Amino acid sequence: MNTRLVVIGGVAAGMSAAARAKRHNPSLEVSVFERSGYVSYSACGLPFYISGVVKDVTGLIARTPERFAADGIHVHLKHEAIAIDPGAGTVAVRDLATGTLRDVAYDRLILASGAQATRPNVPGAHLAGVFTLRTVEDADAIKAWLAVQKPRTAVIVGAGYVGIELAESICAHGVDVTVIEAQDQVMPSLDADLAAKVQQTLEDMGIHIQLGARLTSFVGAGLVGDVVARVLGRMSGEAPRMSGDLLRVREVVTSTGSLPADIVILGGGARPAAELARAAGIALGATGAVAVDAEQRTNLPEIWAAGAVGETYHRLLKKPIYFPLARAATLQGRVAGVNAASRREAAGSARFPGTLGTSVVKAFGLTIALTGLTERQAKAAGFDAANVTVTSTSRAGFMPGSERIQTRLVFENGSGRLLGAQMVGGDEVAKRLDVVAAALQAGWTAEDLAEADLTYTPPVAPLWDGSLSAATLAARQIQR
């Protein structure tokens, strides 16, 4: 009998694991159970599907269930794993279309259930028109609300990556958008002065920003009156009189005041979907996500975890963190797939080396990218850290289309070791940041980066790229 591999979850980590496992061991019987109606799609592309930049959801899908089936991978959509029995080697799975429940036997299991959106524990959080965004179905619901209800005002809760992208997506529908953030700056992962530049760009494009605004409730206009009318109508035998606004959001109340809102999107607050793991006796780490080693193994034999359900090792901090982004999830999925597919004597043939937290977001023509640690984070971790900041151009300054890029480089005093970078600008920021991310991964110093042989030609890149200028400035500061 062939070895049976069951994968719970079918997005970035899960499908990467399934595909890599089958490629590594073609005799493996691979089954994937996904509670939504889609697998192998770009969750990061959902804001652009909502805005209309991506016209059809098929544009977000890398591989269909039919293509996976052709490779011998059996995908079960709208099937929810509700319990794991490690002793029996079974997963209880519910078919969401029929409600039927069955036990699926496995020899090896990969948990890739991802993250789940959280609704704040405040009154009105479940009013119609208050949305989260994790799945294609969530995006379809938002698009339908925009098309049918035609909201005039929107509130985005959270000014991180997702919140900023959603601000642009909803604004594209002609809606007046306000972003609220409990902290005192947008993009809390950025240094404050760079975050201020992001905020200015958003405000210049008509987005309203409210900082230090703690969410307290959502209010549905006419809610009490409609309920009373409905009750009185039933008591009198008359048809209930409904305004159409029953249980529909109309207002967001925060610690700083109230805002009109015909639609609300919760742009943050995701947490690992780890309840299934916890109930099965799979250990969770300090972050609340599943604890894994470098081979993506959990504490239980024959069970691996990958992606946003689990923790991620940070290369610089030398400890697990929670970092639910697609690139790390895909790499972890591949590692889990190889190891789950390996013969016992060949176990441990793949390892995940960790993340640097490299990420990027783009909105209204502004790109914000970062890798590694900020100076504040580095000092908190015990590094003797400093930073330099330079402003450069995306190509030779005399060329049409040249745009300014602000680059901040964080390094360790004494050794000169690179610790992190942040870049904000309008043109080719992501690929420039990638150069620094690669340098961090290689353990380069500022002097190493200053001597890097990068491309130059006026229409494409300046003679002194911002990363080179910043590294040169850092090296001089260290030498002093």
C-alpha cells in the first residue's frame, strides 16, 4: 500500500507542500482538503481583484484542481477538517456541501490551515456590511456589496499592508475612504518619519487618516426602530414594516469620535488557525502559532506544519516569530512536502533557514519595502545599531521618469554588519530592496554592499544606487 499524505489547507503553503511532495515521491497518495471553494490562488492579489485591476478571479489562480488531479493530487474543495486523531492516524472531514462527515486515514499529515481573520469584540461587529478579507469568497462578497449597495462612505480598520492596499481598492469605486489605526502612525512596521511620507501620499489622494483611534463599536442606522417595528407588527398581526437597514452598518464609533460608514473592512487582526492543532495535542509556540523546527516538524510524529498556521524562524532575531506572508509560506510548504514525502531513512532532507521579514506594499504609486530590522527593533534585540538615510533617484536624474527613492540602512556599529533596510519611493523600489535583502542573507557588511557591482545606464539606473550610497555612508560612519 502506498504512503498516504493528507494536507489540510490548499493555498500557498498547502499546495506548495502537496506539489513538492508528489514530485519528490511520485508513488505517494496525496489528498488536499480545503474549506473554501478555491485552491492555489494569490491571497495577496485579492485587493486588486476588488479594485478591478484584476478583472476575473481566474487571473489569481495558479493551478486548478483539475491540473492538480492530472498530477495525481486529489483536491477536495469545500471540505473542512474538524478534528485530528494522531493516535488513530485519521482526520475528521466535513463536506460543507452535504454536511456529511467522514474519517480520512493518513500516514503523514501536513497542517497548512493558514490564518483566520478576527472580528473585534465590540458591539455590532457582525452587522451586514462589515467584512473581513482572507478568501476569494470574502472578496466576492465585498465586490457584490460595492456593486449592489453602492456605498458612499467606507472605513478601513487598520493601516498596515492590507489596510493601505484596500484603501486604494475601495477608493477606485468612487467611495470616500477613511482609514483608522489604533497606533500613532500608519504602517507601524516602518520608522515614524517614513510612515509620515506614506500618510501624506494617502491624504494627497483623498484618503482620510485617523490615528490613535481605538475601535469601540459599529452602529446600524435605524436598527432599534426596525426591530421594534418588526415585533409590534407580529403582535398586531400586521406585516412587519422594514426600512431595509436592519442589521446593516451605518456608523463606526472610535475613541476619537464617530464616522459614517456604508461599508467597513477589517484590514488586520489575522491570527493563526491553530485550534485544530491545539485540540489534537500539537504544541503551540509563544506566538500562538504551531511550533515547528527547521524541517517544519511539529512535536507529534508524522505531522508537519507550514505557512500562516505556524511560527517562522527569524534569521537575525534567532527566534520564532509570527510572519504570515506568502513567500515564507511557500518556502515552508516546500520543505514540509519534501520531508513528509521522504523515506524514513532519508528524513530531514530539507530545511527552512528562516525569514528576514522582507515585504513590500504599493498604493497610489508609492512603494514601501523593508527587510530585516529597524534600528529600534535591532536595539531592542541587543544590537549596537545605527542607521543612515539617503535620497537618490530611480534612474539618472536627467532622464524622464526619474523618481526619488528614500533609503534607510540599519547596521551594527563596530562590525558594520547589515541589519535591515527600508525604502520608500515610486519606481523600482522592490527590486532595489531585494539587493539589500540578499546582502543581509549573505551576512554582508556595509562595506561589502558599498563595493557591490550593480548595473548602471541612465534610462534604467543611476550610477550610484541608493543602496550603494547608503552603504558607503554607513561604512564611513563606522570607520570614524
